[in-house]
Amino acid sequence: MSTKQSDFFNDVYEVVRLIPYGRVSSYGAIARYLGATRGARMVGYAMNAAHGQIPAVPAHRVLNRIGMLSGKHHFGDELAMQQLLEMEGVVVKNDQVVGFEKVFWDPNLELNLEK
DNA sequence: CGATTGACGTACG
DNA sequence: TCGTACGCCAATC
């Protein structure tokens, strides 16, 4: 494809789309799943380019390791990310996900068990 | 081509 | 337990 970006970006989008409804994941978990344990920041970079991607990438389900909406500023409206999460049943308090461990979805774990 | 930045994470005090 | 410092890796200036 002429729109061929780094395969890393495409791979990130794919994993993010696999995040179930009402669940969230972390940049480090995705990076580690892709083999880029030290590339957590690169996942964030991919998210920055995920805007307008088709199919849409649920970037609002991707948070940092503490469950904080670190990228809420990149959604245009700061509350947009929180609104999307609450719409899916995820409780957000003080820009932080309540019960983050309960809604946390680890690709390394879920995808590994199925394989 | 070199320096700075950044949707992160871990280590240290 | 909380706050600060440093490290990674790629993109941008």
C-alpha cells in the first residue's frame, strides 16, 4: 500500500482495536506485546498518528500504566476521552480510571491464552 | 547532522 | 507512600 507506514504503527492499531468494549490497556503492555519493551513512548507516538485512521482506533482505551488519561489533551476536547470511557462504563475520576486493574486488558495475557 | 521533545516506565530518595 | 530523576527510541526542529 502506498499508505504504508511503519509496520510498528499498523501493529499498534491492530492491538488497540482488539481491546474489548469497556476495557482499557496501557502503552507499555502494547509495546511489550510488540516486542518493544522500551518503546512505550513509541506507542504513544503511534496514537498521535492514529487520528483519522480507518477503521477508527479506540485510542481512548489506551492509558498509561497508572490508568491516567495522559492523552486526553490530544482528543481535541480534553473531556472527550473521559466521555468516551464513561460511555463504555469505565468510571473516570480526577482524570484517572477507577478500578483500573479491573478493566485492564493485557494483550500479552489474553492473546497468549487463546493461542 | 546535532539537539530537543514526547499519548511512558522504572529506579531512587 | 509520594515526588523527582533518569533512560529509551523515534520524530521533529
